Amino acid sequence: MEENKTEPENEEKDRTSWHRLLGLMMTPLFEKLGCEVTVEVDLSFKKQLLDLVVVRKHSSVLFDDVNPDYYEGFENLNEHNLISFKSFREVFNMAALEEFYGHFTNYKKMKTLNDENNINLYAVTNRFPETLFNRFKTTKLVECVKKNRVYDLKVLTPVRVIITKNSNHPILVNIRFNF
């Protein structure tokens, strides 16, 4: 027997396009002030790609059969893990952090994830992010996990920063010397 799929009156979904409505209501004010207004702007002028998304398939990660050199810094994998990689000519700076937070926000929307505690952010970079870390040196927002190798940046949503310079990581060493 087929169930009745109609929703009760009090639970009917709100189909009002509130963002568009706000834009239409505010447009006359801003135009009167001499501004040009565009409602609901698609900001994806250039295709933006997140380097890696790692989704855990089991309740816990199975590190038993893997050499610890391979997963240094990733010991705390979560259900969803977003990874930004800065190549050997790039640096993870404030602009890269802001872009990463944008990817994070888009990923949460795309996957309809409301609990940020299920998502970890990782920045893998060859160069020490000195300029970025200096912005927070008088705060307790940068925590050293392993000196010159792994740091937790606790701004907004925390980002684990993994520095590969002078690393013996079996994969990253090969990437560095082959490019």
C-alpha cells in the first residue's frame, strides 16, 4: 500500500526565494543612493578546484598496516577531510586560507553537512607559512604539534598545516624531485 506523501500543513516547505526577495526589495534604495545592484550573482568566474577530498569509509581509520611516515599529520582523520596542497613554488598564505574556507563552505552546502565537527581541513605545503603564522604570533591561534612539521591553525574552523620541507615522506619526496 502506498503511503500518503503529502506533508502536514504546518510542515509545508517554504518555497519563497528569500535572497532574491531581499535583493528586489533593497535594489531601489541602493539605486537611489547611486549604486548599481545585481541580484543573486554567480561568483564562479573561474573554475575553482579543491585538491583532495578524503571521506572515511569505516568508523575508524586503519593505520595498522601503514608506515607512519606516510600519514604524518593525518593521524586525526575525520569522516570528511578536505586537503589543500601548495606546490613547491607556492606558499600557504592568507589568500590561500580564505580560498580554502570558501571550498569548505561550498563542500558543506553541497553535501548538506550541518555539523562542522565531522570535517577536518588540512593544508599541505612545502614552504613554512611564515607570513600567515606571523599574523597570529601574539595570539594562541597557532599550536605546534610537531616543530617545523605540523601545526594547528585555530582561526574560525581549525586547519592542520603539514609542512613537507625536509620531510622524509615517501610520496612527497618523489613529487618534489620529479617536478
